[in-house]
Amino acid sequence: MILTVTLNPALDRTMTVPNFQAGFRHRATGTVILPGGKGINVARAAKALGRPVIATGFIGGRKGDQIVAELNDEGILCDFVRVAGESRISTAVVDSATNAVTEINEQGPEIQPDDLVRLHEKLEYLGKAADAVVFAGSIPPGLDDDCYAEMIQHVRRLGLKSFFYTYADPLRLGIKAHPDYVFPKLVEAERVIGYEFTGVEDRINAARTMREMGAGSVVITYRYGCVAVMAEGDGSRTFVGTIPPVDVVSSLGWGDALVGGFAVRLLEGGSHPECLRFGLGCGAANLIDYGAGVFSPADAERLAERVELEEVSTEA
């Protein structure tokens, strides 16, 4: 089973607005509302692929109730820690003419120290039935930047595989806790390393640096592709992956679908190249659907066969 941890879940409202411009009145041509937050999106992807999954994290208020109700409707098991305050709404406007996405995200509820203690207790309990834990997304107000690092260390003591991605200092500190797999976006990798990358070589070097910082394997994602430095025995293997051309409906959540596909294939016994190829196929399938973590498994398998995956070096 995969356990996903979303510290700051949201009701994700995605609106399609052709030729969107700030400062003007627009009429949406389509709207989708789904429970969201990156960990929940990964859970949705894993569920689509038939893998047992349960989602946890923090929820509060009426919006929290709605998140749980809609996850139940999707058939996604969940067991959240309830907190005072109100879970957030995240709004994304997708310009169907350009595929540009504008996001407006609320902060989320204030988390108290006792709430975090209860989440660690939840990890201890739910971890007994899990094979892997995915930690993903932003942290809400009230939590320290090292909260992910503490949770990664917790599940390592339980002997579980850990998958991790977030931003800024929580990402940097989490990497030092030795997660097995880290999936930073390009811009977040640049922030951790401290400079803007100019090409593939910089991206590969950044992934290697993050391994030196403590990560097991690192997959840096960017617009419809990735570089990956994967732990193999005492060394590593390096790959560059690119998805096939597709007619993009929305780019929201494509990286979450990638992580979900990668984790599912890994737990099925897949090799790192197989996991990368399938993860990219799931991400590509998400691009041609509407909703974060929403895709057809048949599309994912079909597109995975067309993924370009090149091994560029092998370290000793």
C-alpha cells in the first residue's frame, strides 16, 4: 500500500478561460472541482493504476469535510488529522488558447504543535500497512521548515520507502533526512542549488549534488521531461527523459501523475528505467486529461512506449 501525506490539502477549482487576461471580465467554458494538494493528486494517480492507497494529512472545517466526502466518492481511502481552522481553496485558470496557467492559492489553516504530534501517531499506525510513503506539497502556517525532515526520519525508522517533493527550505532540509526518492521541479532544484541552470548538464550536476546532500535518487522535472540520477548499488545511473508530443489540455498535476506512476511501477518490481518511462507516460496521459492526477491507465501505457529515455552516463 502507498500512504500519501498532504500537509495542506485543498479544494482545487480549475477553470478553463480562453484568452484570459488580468483586469477583464471572463466567462469560464469549463470548471472542475477536485480534492487536491500534491499528495492527494499522487493518491488519485495510484488509485487509477489499481494500487491500494490511503491519504492522510491535515484537514479542517467545511472545506475539509468536502475534501473527505469527495475523496470517498472517488474511492480513495483517507484518514486525516482534523484541525481547527478551515482547509483552503486553490484556484487555477487555464487559458485554453495558450495553455498558460494562472494559480491563486489560499494559505490553509494554522497548525498547532499537538496537531503535528497526532500526525506522527497517524504515520506510526498507518505505516504498519504501507510499503511506501509519499510526502508532497506545501506546508501550512504554523509548521517549521524541518517538519518534512522529521517525518521522513520517522518512516525510515519504520523501514518504509519514502518519496518526497516540496519547495525552498522544507525541500533542502528534507533532503538531508535521506529520503529514497526526491522529485523537485526545476525551479525548486535551482533554489536549493543556488543558481539558474543553463542546460541539461547543470540539471544533472544538480541532481548529483542533491544526492550528496542526502537524497537516494533524484528526478528533476521540467516542462514535459526530466533528468534523473538513480541510486544503483554503490553508484548511480543517469537518465534524461522526454514525453512524446501530445495535445495538451492542462499541465496541472502532470508531475504528480509522474510520481504516482513511478511509485506504483517501483512497488511492482520495476527497474529504475522502467519506472521513469512509465512515470513519464502517466504524466503525459495527465496532460491530455482535465484534473490533477486524472488520466487513463491505457493512455499511460500507450504513451510510455513512446517516451524517449536516454542513459547518458554511469557512475562507478
